[in-house]
Amino acid sequence: MLSGFYTAASGMLTQQRTLNVLSNNIANVKTPGFKVDRVVTSTFETELLSRQEAGALSSIGSGSPIVVVHDVEGNDEGSSLEHTGQPFDLAIQGEGYFNIQGEGGTVYLTRNGRFSMDDQGFLVLEGVGKVLGKTGPLQVKTSDFSVSADGTVHDRENRSLDQMLISKPETDSRLEKYSNGLYVASVNKGTEMVSKPSLLQKAFERSNIDLNREYTLVMETQRNFQSCSTILKGMDQINQKTVTEIGKL
């Protein structure tokens, strides 16, 4: 009986976590470069399953009464580009991330290329920090600048200012996801530069979220949550009735 409680409760917790992830996906549908997240589940403990037939006990395999959230992984599938005609908008075509220097020196990775310029002429991602080139923060000074396909930034006289720093995680490196499509590489293994980046100016990458898909998954998850809740209530009622009947003996 107790294993049944654990099974139903673990199902409710897993579905609640899934709902939180799906809600965050829907909230970021308009966030440029945002990648959809998916909950990955795993079994908590495997146990042998058996059956009794004709007085004999035989094994029929193995299973687990409890499912738990193993991880939340991002789906890196590409998404479409939106052309804006704005010089501060940039999109990465292919692999790699922009590097943003945040407060305290933390370097964030992002596919969000909707940049702007601060009062000192530095290229920035609003609310996060300065966009990094290979030699440091990129200072364009005016909106009259251009970015070539390889990420080289030129001023109005076509003089090279710097090359945008486009990097990717090293092999076996893990990215920790923050809000609004920001990532930070793991401490042990960081990032490496993309040797041949491909950038497009006056455009940005949309999120890869399919709202219809997300709403369908939300409804499915809500039904699963309700089913687990109903089972848990039913088992509780059975347990109470059992205790009452035992008390009458």
C-alpha cells in the first residue's frame, strides 16, 4: 500500500515540475534565441516483478514504482530569423553563442542578438552587460557600423574595430541555464572559439518554441497530474477504511 502512495506522489511531483518548465517555455516565446526546455525523467529504483500462478512464484521482469525528474535539457534545434533592418540586431547562423560580460565579470552565453548601444558607445544586451569581441567589450560609438559574415566589426570608414567573440562549449562541458536564454559554461571545462562563425546583421534569431505544441503538452500534463491526484485520494480513502475495519476487530 505504501509503495502506491510513493508512486502517485512521485507522479504528481514530476508532472508539477513539467508544468513549471512548459510555463517558462510559453513565457519566453518572444525571447530572441530562446531554446525550448524539456523534462527528462528516470526511475528511482528498479525492483523485480513476479507473479504467482498455480501456487508457483515466477519472475516476469523488472520495473520501478517511482519516476523522478532526472534533468531539464534544452532543445538546440535552430529557429527562423526575423529581418529588422536595425544595425544593432545580429543573428548567428550555425553553431556558437554571443559572449556577454555581466556584472562581477561573469561571462554569459546567448543566442539573443537584439543588442543596443549604451551612453559610452559600447554594444550591450539590455539588462545583462557588454557584448565581447576578441579583445574585450565592443565599442562601436555610433549606429553607423557594419558586421561582416565572419563577425568582423567595421566603423563608417570601413576600418576594422574588432571581431565578435563567438564561442561554443568544449567537449563534455555543461551549460548552466539562466533566465531569458542566458547560459554559463561549467567551471572545469569552459568554452572554445568557433573557428568559422557565420553572422548576419540587421536580423535576429527567434525562439524555437512552437506554442501549439506547448499548449498540447500543458493539457496532457495537467490531465496526468489530475490522474495521479485522484489515485492518491483513492488510496488514502482505502487506507482509512482499512484502519477503521481493523479497529472494529
